[in-house]
Amino acid sequence: MDPIDTVLAEADRAWRAYGVGPADRAAFAADLRLDLEAAAADGRDPMLLLGDDIPGFARRLADEAGVQRVRGSYRRLLGTALTGALLGGLLGYGVLVALYPLFVRLVDLPRSVQIPIQLAVAVYYGVPAAVVVVGAVVAVRLRLSDLPLIRKTAWMMSLLVPTAGILVTPVTMAFARTTGYSTNVEVVVAEVAIVLATLAGATVLARRLSLRDHQGPSDTAATDATKIKPA
């Protein structure tokens, strides 16, 4: 790979990790490329101008430009979402246990009444799953109100988490079928783990999508800040 492309790729990774939006990253990269190419044309080594710490150089550019930074805060987001999901799951499990006799009666109706067992099982597992989703989204929206773009993240979660739940439901039901639809604690814990893993993936994706189109304030200050200064 061309040395300049290597430098720009490393700088872009640093900007991403630093919470710099895509518009500012593109502006920084374009101006930095021009400066590096000009330095190379003058016979100077661009690496000597940037120094050994390219990520540090990239962060200084962002600071000097005064761009708005938006961090993903994925660890905090996941912790809050999973906590809300766990509380929702416990509530859903309580509802499931309370309604279990009703579902048994629905399945054991007289032969003249035909209710697909798949429907009964889907409702049986759908109720706690819905409570899990609501718990995760509400927890993120209320507990992380200080994070930028958290409303958009919660909105994306309200779309992606149920979708992920629908996709994982056949997997969970297949697992439940192998256990004879047991309600033993260890079986329920395994089912919850499957759901929570899917929830975590959907939550991270929701945050990434909510930050993807974030536009930081790009102005002439950003352009000036990209001018190479001797390391």
C-alpha cells in the first residue's frame, strides 16, 4: 500500500475512535493527503513531518479544529441495555409463569378445537421477549439521556431489536423443543442468554447506525488545522 494511504488509514482509525464524524474525517483526510503529497513532491519524507505517533497527530488535528466529537460509549450502552433487558426478562418470566396454566389449557383444548401448538408456543415466548425489548429500549432512553444522539439510538433499537428478536425466535424455539419446552431454571437461563446475545448485537448495530450519518461542524478552522506542523 502507498505510504500516504497507510498514514491516512491509520489517521482515520484514530479519528473514528476519537468520535470524529464522517464529514470531518473526509475533510481532514482530503486536506492531509494534499499536504502529504505536497511534502513528498518537495522531496521531504511525510513520515518525518507527522512524527511516529500518527494517532496522536490525528487527535491533535481534531482538537485544534474544534470538531464535535461523538463517542459510541458501547460499553455503557450495552451495560444499560442488558440491565434493562434482564429486568424486563425477569418481569416477562414472572408473567410467563403466571400465565403458564392458561397456555396449558389452550394447548389441551378438546379435539374439536384446533389451535396450532406453534401459535401457543410463539405467544408463550413472545410475551417475555416483548418485555425484554421494551425494558432495554426504555432503560437506554432514560438512563443515557446525557449521551448525544441517544434518542436516535433508542429509536433504531426499537426497530432493530424486535427484528433481531423475530429472527432469533425460531432458534430459541428450536432449542426449547430439544428440551421438551422445559421451564427448568437452567433451560430458561440458556434461552435468555441466546436472546441477550442477539439483543447485544442489535444494540451495537443500532448505535453504529445512529452515529454513521453524524455531521460534525466542518468549517475553515478544520481546514487550517490540517496543515502539517513539524513534529
